[in-house]
Amino acid sequence: MHKPQKDRRESSDDPQHLLREVLAGFDRYASVCASRDSVFKGSRSTREQEQRAFDELRQIMDRVRQRSGP
């Protein structure tokens, strides 16, 4: 018996998709912050990288707020 395939394109309004997007954004930000004080100079993040990751996380949160309504 053939199982129906789930549509590979997830709706950006799907709560599970939004949750995964928020978690991924937070993970990126946390990773950049954690590498700021790395023992290895080559793997340290810069303030610009940290700011970019934070800005991306804010954009994700803004999208979530817009989709969740007033």
C-alpha cells in the first residue's frame, strides 16, 4: 500500500513551521554568542556576526507576530 506523500512545501503560516523557524533562529544566535569567547581565534565570532544573527532572530519574531494577529 502506497502512503500519500506529504507536501514538501510547508505553509509559512503553519504553527509547526513557525516554531521550527524560531528555534533555528535562536540556535544560530546562541551559537554565534557562544563562539564569541572561543579559545581558538579563528573560530571566534565578530560583533557584526552577532548583530546579524540577532537581527535575523528579530525578523523571524516579527513575522511570527504578524501572522499571529493582534
